[in-house]
Amino acid sequence: MRVGIAHHFGWAVAVTASSGHRVVDRRRIDLIEPGMPAAPVHHEGKPLDDAAAAELVARVRASAFRATSASLDDLASALPGPIVSLSLRAWPLDFPDDLAVQRRTPYEARADSVMYRQILAELAHARGWAVHFYDAKDVEARAAGILAGRAAETLHGPRAALGPPWTKDHRMALAATIVAAEFPAAPIR
């Protein structure tokens, strides 16, 4: 089983596909516990000084780690076979780790999103799953190139077979599993 993730602030669409690219599971997963701020750097941390912002981010990160771990465990236990890989949207290799830098433009708008992806990658790696990274701008086109004549049926067919929801997020997550099946995993960042 290969899992593709299309994440947002505090939640994600997870699509699981078989080796034949058939959708086995699709669900919304929680990436943070209820009541926690979903964007501590970009929103809630803006008026805080560096020390208070760091404390907030640490609490949110711990919450995200717990919630994401539980969501991945729930997903894995619901599947008919083991997960071999998880695909995530890539983040810049040079993205800063220093919170004081992350709070400045241009990083503050992406810091929370990168945090969720880093946690997903860390948890997948800890479970022994290969971690693949994709570019949201071209992953569907890359998957279509791999699938050739089966692209429309494979990427758009689940909407007819499974019913709504089947959105761009679902297609992107499925496409990421297809690309991951064709290329080896990149090293963990």
C-alpha cells in the first residue's frame, strides 16, 4: 500500500492505493489535536515575542506529533496490507530551522506547512515507510505520463466508483502514489 498526502493546516487528505494504483482507502486525517492553533507561526505567534512564540510552536508541534501519529496508526490498521511508502509535497531543502528566521518573510507564510510535512515524514520514517516527495505543480502530469492511456480512468475514475468527495487533493495524493511506485524514495530531509 502506498499513501499519498495532500496536507492543509491541521488536516490532510490521505489516499491509499494498491500496487495496481487502485484506491483502497481515502480519508481526511487530523494533523493536530482539537483546540490547538493550526498556524502558530503565520497567525497566532505573530504578536508574540520570540520566547513566547517558541513556547507556542513547541506545544503545537507536540500536539501535531501526537495527532498525526494517531491518524497514521488508524489508517495503517484499517488497510488490508502494510504501508510501504508515504508521499508528501516537497519543501525547500534550505528551509531554515531557526524559529526567529521562520517568523520573517518569506518564511513565515510557509513555516507551519513545512512543520506538518516534517512531522509526517519523521513519523513515516519511524514506521519503516519509504518517504517520497512530490511537486504539487506537476505530480498529476507525471502520473499521467506513467499511466499513459489509463491516466483519465485511474486519476478521475474514483469519483464515479467511490462517489464524492474526489477533489483535486484526492487526485494529487493518488498521483503521488503512482509517481512513488516508479521512483526510489529520496533520503529523509
